[in-house]
Amino acid sequence: MKRFLTAAILIPLVILALFKAPLWLFSLLVLGVALLAAREYLDIAEASGMHPYRGLSYAMVSWVPLALFEILRTFNVHALLQIYLFALVTPLVLLALVLLVLGLRRDSLTQVLSDAAVTYMALPYIAIPLSLMIVQRVNETGALLLLFLMVIVWSGDISAYYVGRAIGKHKLAPRVSPGKTWEGAIASVAGSIIVALFLFHFAVPIEALLSGLHLWGGMPVNAYDPTGSTLLYSSYAGPLWLVALFALAVNVGAQLGDLVESALKRGAGVKDSGSLLPGHGGILDRIDALLFALPVGWLFCQSNLQFLFRYGAS
């Protein structure tokens, strides 16, 4: 019951944040989730016997979404490469060197590499994947695609849980997560693909529903049609095989993300990453699949998924 009630509260809040929050508030919400997840990740690292630099880790986890927000707010989205490299990538590269230098102060030199590495991993594991939500949301259909991606991940998770419990016999990764089965993993893929085909096939009615609920105007908050005052509405225009491929890629990423977090927890000897969410464990327990699915989905969008939508004035 706790698990259901928590989900019933969180899902509407996520939808409201995706479609109604201004970019600055959305960025702050992403930052808050990233910091909470980073705290749980660092707790797991310490339970594994490592000694991460918490202050630096929190600072850099905060830097990524805040820097992205400022870049996207201030500059044209299509002319950001040099700014992006200077303001975001360069500090992250320098951080790796700073962490190694700080390691010289450790009592045991065997800790230099491990402590620097586990601290730095908070960036590519947590901060950067979550910050891609900010980047994606400023696109014309960014909020809708993020919602679709989350629903695809959730549907795969639900399919794996129920099918795995009902008929699961062949263990998927017994050393990492004894409860997961190949039957559940296959059901997860199938569930994600079926739901993705449904979502994209009914993209226009879904947009109309969101619009009727005053959640959707065809473009994200703070973005406008450059040719006039009317907002743009998108409609489905892509082949079904591309949608299926998108769902497959996202689902595989999500399942790997789930297994990775299970491995981290099992290595540290902990059951859950935290206890913030009743019935669900910690923040990291809830977003572990998204941490892998978001980069996969974003990369797919950059290469293919823009062809899934066409635009016209409302």
C-alpha cells in the first residue's frame, strides 16, 4: 500500500514539473533530485569501504544542472558548442585532476585512485544523465518525449515484476539480483515496446488531452514559435519500427541501470539506497533505471527521433 500511495503522489508531481514548471524551477527540481541521489550514492560508496570527497562531489553535481540552465537560458540552443565546452566540460576535466592531487593527502596511498574515482563517478552516473532532462525539455516536444520515456521505463519495470513473479524460472543475474529472471527481462522489453507503440500512435490525442487539462501547449514553458505568436503542436510522423527500436534501446538501458545499482548495493551490503520514499526505498532506487535510460533516449533523439514528429501552427 505504501508503494502505491507514494507512486500515486509522485507521478502527478512529475507530470506537473515536466509541463508546467518554468525552466528555472524545473532545473532546481532536477538539481534537488541529483543531490539526494548523490548523497545515497556516496553512502553506498562509504559502506563499500571507500572515502569519497563529499563536498567536492556535491559541488560538481550541482554545477552541471546549474551551468546547463544558465547556458540554455542565455544563449541560442543551436550555437552552444564552444560555450558548452568552456563552461561545463572543462571544469569536469579539471576536477578529475584535482581529485587525484587531493589523494596525495590520504593516509594510505592505496586510496588515491579509488577515492578519486568513486567521487568523480557521481558526475557521469547521476549529474549528467539527470541534467539531460533540462537539455531535452527546451526542445519543441521535449516535455512530451520525457514523459513518454518515463512511461516506457515504468511499463517495462511493471511487466518484468509481474511476469517474473508469475512464470520466472531462469535467473538473469543471480550474483547481482537473484530475483530477476530472463522471463521478466523479455516481458520488460515487450511491455516497453507495446506501450511505446501505443503512445506514439496516439500522440495527437494524448496532446489534446494534456492541452484540455491545461498542461500542454505544444511547446515547453518559455519557448515560443519564432515565426509568430501561435504555439506549435506536433503530430506523429515516423515509422513504427523506429518507435520499437527506441523503446528497445531505452528498455535495455533501463534494465542495465537497475542491475548496476543492485550490484552497488550488494557490494556494499545494503538493501536499499535510502528510506526517503515509503515503500520504494531511496531516490536512487527509484531513478536507477532512468540514469541509464535518459542518456540512451537522448542520444537516440539526437540521431533519429526528431523525424518522429512534424510541426504545424495551432
